[in-house]
Amino acid sequence: MTLTIVLWFILSIVCDVVGQLCLKLGADRLPQGAGLRELTVALGRSGWAMAGVLTYVAEFFIWLRILAEVPLSIAFPIASLNFLAITFASAVLLGERVGPRQWLGAFLITCGVVIVARTV
């Protein structure tokens, strides 16, 4: 795997983390019990939610670039590093409590990614 592809993967994972954090911050500010119409309007006015959507639009193109170079059977497991990155970011940046089982699961996913990545 070339350095360029590794950098594309890193950028994809960063987009996943940023996108999820933005969507979470936007979702936390939505009105409780709102109907679909009110919810849609609130989402359209939420800078955080819109930033999350735009981040995922950018990631869509990054992911296409990765898929043009790497077999899906390898790319998808490597992209699952976002589980560890998002878990870490939610704990550090959002102050969410992450239990030992969650950390263990994220660690096991990371171990699987290492095994898959080494087959390249």
C-alpha cells in the first residue's frame, strides 16, 4: 500500500470523526418531540448538522478515490478504524463515558484491521 493511499485512509477516518462529532453536536440541539417538518427546518438551520453533512459529502469523494485503488475487501476493514477514532474523540472531545467493554471492542476491531492490512 502506497503512502498516498495511507494518507487517503487517514483523511477518510478524520472525515468520519469530524462528521460524527458535528452530527452529534447538531442532534443535541434539536427540539425534543418535534414533528418531521419542524425537525427538518431545525436541521437546516443547524450549523453543526450542516457541517456534518458537508463533511460526509467530502468523504464520499475521498472514499471513491480509495476504492479506485484498493479492493473493497481490504478498504472496508481498514476504514473501520473509525470505530476506535470516534470512540476516542467522543470520550475526549464530548466528555462521553466510554466503558471498558466499548474500549475492548474498539481495540479488537483495530486488531482485525491490522491483520487485514498486513495481507496487502
